[in-house]
Amino acid sequence: MSDLGIGRQRQAEVYIGVLSGGRRGVPIDPSGLERAARKRMSPEAFAYIVGGAGLEETMRSNRDAFDRRRIVPRVLRDVSTRDTSVELFGRRLPGPFLLAPIGVLEMAHREADLAVARAAAAKDVPMIFSNQASVPMERCAEAMGAAPRWFQLYWSTSNELVESLVGRAEACGCEAIVVTLDTTLLGWRVRDLDLAYLPFLRGKGIAQYTSDPVFRRLVEQQDDEPAQRSRPTLAGLSALFQLTRAYPGSFRANIRSPRPRAAVRRFLEIYSRPSLTWEDLPFLRERTKLPILLKGVLHPEDARRAVGGGIDGLVVSNHGGRQIDGEVATLDALPAIVHAVDGQVPILLDSGVRGGADAFKAVALGARAVLIGRPYAFGLAVAGERGVRDVLENFLADFDLTMGLAGCASIDEISHESLAAGA
Ligand SMILES: Cc1cc2nc3c(=O)[nH]c(=O)nc-3n(C[C@H](O)[C@H](O)[C@H](O)COP(=O)(O)O)c2cc1C
């Protein structure tokens, strides 16, 4: 760490760097960043990333929960040197941040997950590879050197595929498996429904599948597609064109082959398992030595049961409000979960985190770290790898300054006493 600390260093880069002709980064204000990203994306891509379920009340509650908590600073404490680092599963991270798994990043930028992987590695912030990524995990891992990465799993109806994905994650150096439990069914996403747009139908966001030997075998075993009776519409042809382009291999070969359409059909059949129960978890436990975290836990009873069943960590998440409208805000759910888990495993939180002060509040209420979601996807849309790096640097800097100004020289000094009582 330099003498200035990451916060002052970043301020200097921005204020002084720009005066001396340096480049301007992506907008720092979260709404400005979102607006800039909107200009770079198709209406469908922007709607897919920004949107939530139903009336998007959960998204508002996530923000409202952060707004209701207030930081009470302590003064006259020496905060000239600050240590923002945290330990997580044996790794020391530069700050309490990870990159949330976000699928279909090719809608934000053509380099998609690869650009994010490079930016994450440059900052040593763990990236959680999405099961719905646009780039196979092995390619991202290769771009990351020894930098930390995890893998997020959607539990397929095929346990053989689950095993294959987890085996690949281990082989390419992922250090934890995050099982997302809140998306066994896709939420009622009004913006996407109104545009009749689901990226997977166009072959986007299925790279972890099309690169998987088990999945490919399942596609080959599938019966041929029933003959099309109706005339294709313009929208249908456009979807077919996009699918043919997105599918691995040459466009010429793909346009003649039934394989891309068969892969999408197979994907839709097997990508998630609504029948998943607690009884399924031992299957995963027996197949990996990596830490397993459950993402989407919001009830303290579920948290207790997970820990009792040998789960190594939890992500308190409502998927950024994309699944249930009117769902409890994650920051509101956090204290009861922290109480139930009683320090046995680390608890992470996401959904609505938009700045360093949000991370500070989550840590004050007992989270070990937070996941950054949409903001890095917007950074990616605006300026690719550089944009994601800017977003990460801004989060780290903002957190460092907030922590110091609150009178804390390290994460250990942040506690519930750092917040106003009764909020
Ligand atoms: C466009 C988009 C795609 C996402 N894809 C996934 C995914 O593939 N797997 C997953 O576990 N969560 C996924 N999420 C949820 C994020 O991991 C995270 O929980 C959420 O973005 C946090 O909310 P926030 O973006 O409002 O901060 C996705 C979120 C967005 C916005």
C-alpha cells in the first residue's frame, strides 16, 4: 500500500491526472455510469441488465435499506494509514469486494467476461465466473494468471453436467463454488417480456454449456427438431441469425447445422432444477473439496440449516431484485442471518451496492465482503476492460476514504457501533 492509501491515490489520479492531460475514466456517479452505459447498448441489452422483476420494488428496497442506515464517525483517531484488506478462504483481498456472477456480458461489450477477468486480475479482486457466461471459464482463467476466481453454478437437471462444470472449475483454478438458489425459475421480468427478448434463445450466455463435453454429448443424443410448420417471422429469422453467429464454429457451418438450435433447446430443458432440495447438497459436497457457498439465502432458518449441513459460506442476495418483486432487501435480511450463523462461516452480501459507503454499512452489520453487480457491467459497456478497472478502483478508493473518515483504520474496527442506532 502506498503512503497515500488507495483512496487519496485515486483522487490524485482523477483530479491531477486529468489536469495534466490524463484520460478521464468512466463516470463515477452511479446514475451517470448507468446513463453512459445505456448509450452504448441496444435497448434489449440495457433492459436485460438494468431490469428487475415486476414493478422493481425489490430494487428500490435494496437501495432504501442502505439509505436508512447512517454512519456515525468517530474523530481524533489516527487514520493516516489504513488497511482495507480482508481475509476470505485463506486469501487476503485488497478490500471487501468481489465481482458478482453476471451472465451474458457479451450484451455489454464484445470482449465480455474476458475483459472483466483481466480487470479483476489487475486489481486482485476475485471474479465469480457466471454459469451463464459468454466466454468459457478456462479462457477467462487463462487470462487471470494466479489471480483469484470462483465459479457460480446453476444446478442443472443433469447431475452429470453439474459434476462436469464443477470439475472444470476446479481444474482452471477456481477457489470456491457459489450455488445460486434463487433462480430455479426465471423471475417475471417485465422489461424483457415487453421486448420479448431472452438472450439465451439467441445463443448468448451459454458458453459454459457449449464448451462442456457432457453438454455436447447431451445435445448429440437429442432427437432431431420437429419440422417447422409455420412460416418464420422477421423476429424469428433475426434470432436465428444471432444464434448462428453466437454458436462456436464458423457461421457457414452453423447455418447448415441443426446443432446450434439443438443446443439452445437442450439448454432450456436442463439449465435449472426447480425440484432442488437440501437433500441434493451432499452430492456436491462429495464431489469437491472447494468451499461451497449458497447464494440467495435470506431466511435465518435456511442459513442455520446450510451451516449445519457443511456449507462454507453464504451470499445474502436477492439477485439484484430480478427474481421476486417485493422481496426483502438484503441489508434488512443480513442482521438476522449474521445472528443465526454466529460467526461459523463468512457471509457475503449483494444487491444494490453502489459505493464504498454501502460496503461499509454491510461490513458494519456483519458481512465479510460485498459483491459488485450491475456497476461493473455498466463500466464494461462504457469502456471495456478499462471501464471495469475504473469501477473497481472507484469502489476500493471510496471504501478506503469512508472507512478512514469514519475513524476506522482497518476493517476490524468497523462494527455495528459505526452505525446510528435504531435505523
Ligand atoms: C444482467 C445480470 C445477469 C446476472 N446473471 C447472474 C448469473 O448468471 N448468476 C448469478 O448467480 N447471478 C446473476 N446475477 C445476479 C448478480 O450476481 C447479483 O446478485 C446482482 O447483480 C446484485 O444486484 P445489483 O446488480 O443491483 O448490485 C445477474 C445480475 C444481472 C444484473
